[in-house]
Amino acid sequence: MSTPTLDFEPGDVPLPQGHFIGGSFVPGGETHIDVRRPSDGVPLGYVPDACADTVDRAVSDALSAWKASGWGTRPPRERARVLARWADLIDAHAVSLAQLETVSSTRPVAEAYASDVPFTADAIRFFAELADKLGGDLAATRQDSLGFISSEPYGVVGAITPWNFPLSMCSWKCGPALAAGNAVVLKPSEMTPFSTLRLAELAIEAGMPPGVFNVVNGRGATTGAALTRHPDIAKVSFTGSTRTGVAIMTEAAQHGVKPVTLELGGKSPQLVFEHVTNLEHTAHCIARGFTSNGGQACVAGSRLIVHKRVAGPLLDALQRLLAPIAPGPVWRSSTRYSPLISRMQAERVESLIAASVADGAEVIYGGGFFEGTGDGYFHRPTLLANVTGRTPAVREEVFGPVLTVQTFEDEDEGIALAAHPTYGLAAGVHTSDIGQALRAMRRIAAGTVWINRYGRSGDLIIPTGGFRQSGIGKDLGREALLASMRHKSVLIDFEAL
Ligand code: NDP
């Protein structure tokens, strides 16, 4: 099949307006938030900023719809059919969804079309397929009794998603929650809500009962917090910064001791040992790992830890790969490189680089912004050497295309440098020695370890989530479906029957 024309004019894309509550768009009567195009900083439109009353209405509607529709008590296969139709509709609207994803975000339209949209459809399809595949063991009880686990949906789940991959994050949160039989009220980032609103509309077309999937727009500190606190939100699933994750966990504890799934920040190492089979391939993994989406990915491989003997050739190969990178508006299909999401994010990246340089770090490649992109913040891929564990860019998540470089001389030293005092989201290990790879895998505290690759595959059965301050619980995989249900222990005595 040939690739359709993906280039578009951002001003020509009709933007879904309002909140999506009870199966239709609801205008926001409250204040509005301006949305800008990250590629050039031009205002694009606005979204309503939901107050606590609007959140209350969305959650109450969701609870009523959940009860009235019997979404949670239907045979799982029926829910699976709706979700599978939803996934098919997402595929069928791939071009317009890619454009809506791109219009206010950092996602280049070609990548949104080739990856984000099909990945979103596949994630929903994956959880549809899993919906009726769960079964438990009978417990090893006394002979005159029967013990087992009965799993049931929570009710209404609150989901809060970030701006870096709006469609995928929506599917990671909603796929398992809806397949498990919950209703969902989702707050997308106010910077990138449009593709999520369109997904909600397509869910209705797929046959989802109105009110089972709802989207409220607004700021995190108000709308997001009101959602977390709402007494009828039984569980919260969030992806974003560790700071906000802590706030959500605190709110969830104080307002109902609610379970949370938190996918938070990272400072993931790319550990390159002395012997790798293909140095070009390794360099490619490193380059993609920290420049993809302008470095704005939770699993960005932002710390290169490389054996002294290969450091020179690897850095040469890396710089050859970085040299052709050029900025461009994300609505051009030729664009591969992403801008930073906002001025605030640009300032954060620059201030972390400046603080690192003040601490002794040296910019050995890149630095600063590409010129001629108006108010679009296209940061140059940047390599920082002479860094230590104290350097701000080593300690903190930068969320920009910045890679710190540290060298080592033996396996223990490399693994020790790969460890991070705070984060444990992902790690890349590159070596042709499988024993060395497995030793490193065992010793690195990270929720995901990629060996001789960097980044997720389409294998959605593999869950993702962080250790320590990188989060709690898992997205994707069987684990995400199980975490969308509460599990009741049942014990029956035969004697009394
Ligand atoms: P946040 O974690 O603050 O935002 C993520 C989502 O949470 C947004 O929808 C946000 O809404 C919402 N939110 C914010 N505060 C609250 C709250 N108190 N209660 C409920 N929801 C809330 O990330 P930022 O956009 O502020 O980015 C800052 C940094 O976070 C980045 O530099 C990066 O380091 C990290 N980050 C990590 C991500 C990841 O994938 N792990 C994704 C995004 C950011 P709103 O946008 O309105 O504030």
C-alpha cells in the first residue's frame, strides 16, 4: 500500500472542541488555556480549563453510565469486540489522527503515522484480545473447601497523560482499564489534547456505551488534582514527572487510599562494553535513544557509559549520525527531528546544561538551539563530557536531546556508573559477550533492560514501568490488565452446602 500524503497546513486541521463527557462534546464554560504549535510557537487554539464542578460532572456521568450500561458485568468477549472495532477505526483514520496528534505536539507527522497511530490501535487490540484470556488457579486448600480469586473492575478509573506521546499514552491507560470493565475519565496534557478527544469520539462509533470513556481538559494542578481526589475515582493511572507522581500518590492516599499506577521520570544509562559486534549499530541505538522525540521520552537513554577503549570510535560514529539532523515543522512529512514542547521546557533544558557546565562539564558536541525556526525550540543534540555523579545533567531528567558521557575501564566500574541514585526506568547494555550482558542485567536496578537494542518493540506483552522513583506498577502486558482490577479471594466450605 502506498503512503498517503501526510503534509498538511496546521491551520486547516479542524480541532475537536470542549470536553468529551457522556458520549459527546460538551463546551467548557470555564476559563480557557491557549495552545501553541511547538514547531514555531504560533497560537493554534485553546482548550477549556475544567473546574472541580466539571470534573465532578464527568465522574458522576461515568459512574452512572458504567452502572446503567453494564460495561463491567458484560462478558469480556463483548467488551473485546467493541475495543477491537475501536482499534480498527483508529487504523482507518490513521492520516487524520496522525495530523491531530502532530498539530499541537512534538511528534513529526511521518512518525505519528508510521508508529504512534498503529501502536495505539495495536495496544487497544492487545488488551481486547487479553480481555477474556485471564483465568486463575484453584488454591491449594483443604479437600473440603474450594478457594479461588474472583477479579472485578474497580468502577471509574482516573487517567492523567503527558504531552510527549498523547495517543500512545491514552491507549496504555485506557486499553487495560476498559478491557477490564472499568469506565475511564482521562485528563490529557492541556498542551496536546486533540487526538485524545478524537479517540473518544471514535470509541462511541465503535459501540462503546456513552459515558464509559470521557475526556476532561484542564491544568494538572486543578483539573488533574480534582480528578485524583474525587471520591468516585477508584484508581489513578498516571504518566509524567516524578514530582507530579509524588503529588498524585499523596492525594490518592489522602482521598481514599486509592491504588495508583505511576510511570515517572528516568535517567537511563546506555552501557557500552569493550566488545560489541557492530559499533555502527550501537552508535545508532545511542543516537536514537537520546534524540528521539527531541529527547522527550521517559525512557530516553540520556547517560552514555562507555568503555575507554571504544569511547573514541563510538563518539566519532555518533557524531556522524548526529551531523545531518535538521529541524523542520512537524507537519512536513520530511521532518524527523522534534522541537521541545514549550518555552518552559526549553528554559529547563538550557538551565540544566548551564548548571552542568558551571559544575565542570564540557559541551563536546552541539549546544544551543537551531536558528531560523521562529519561536520553535529545536535544541541541537548535545554531548556533555567531564561529568560526574554530581553533575546536574547526570542527576536530573533533562527531557531534551542531551547525552552525558562517562568512561570506565572494567565491568564492575561500568555497572557501578550505570546505577543511578534516584531513577530506575530503563537501561541499554551493549556487548557481544552474553555472560557479561546477563551479569549487567542482573545488577542494574531498572524496570526494563534492553540488550544490544534500545527502545520498545511491538511486543506489547512485555510490560513497562520503573523501579524506585521511576514509578510503581506496569503499563502494557498482562500486568496492566491485572492492575486494572481488584482481586477478591473466595473460600467455599463444602460441609455446609
Ligand atoms: P507533569 O508531570 O507535571 O505533567 C504530566 C501530566 O500530569 C499533565 O497532564 C499535567 O497537567 C498533569 N499534572 C500536573 N500536575 C498535576 C497534579 N498535581 N495532579 C494531577 N495531574 C497533574 O510534567 P510537565 O509537563 O510539567 O513536564 C515537566 C517534566 O516532567 C519534564 O521536563 C520531564 O522531566 C517530566 N515528564 C516526564 C514524562 C514521562 O513520560 N515520564 C512526561 C512528561 C514530563 P498539566 O500539563 O496541565 O500540568
